[in-house]
Amino acid sequence: MKELFKQWLINQDSPFINSCGVECILSKVDDRLNIINANEEETETLIEWRNAFLQDVSVFIA
């Protein structure tokens, strides 16, 4: 799941994601996309990205 999330982040082609660094973002989630080692602000952003990713994946699978 984490590898799919990585590809999704890259595909967003977002200046904000690029400035944060995909690997840095991925260091804040485990293999099941549970948020780890993130402060409150990072957690809020990660939740938004994770939810958008899961919604995209759900649409793709359905």
C-alpha cells in the first residue's frame, strides 16, 4: 500500500509535496499508511492526503 501511496504522491505533481519531499512524507507513515512520527500539523496534512489517495484507489478498483 505504501508503494502505491508513493506513486500517488509523485503523480500529484504538487509543488507542496515536492518541497516536502516524497521520501520525507513516506517516513511519516508505516506500510499500512498509519501515521507515525508526525507532529500535529503534519498529521492533519497526511490525513488529507491519505483520504484522497484511498478515495482515488477505491474509484480505481471499483
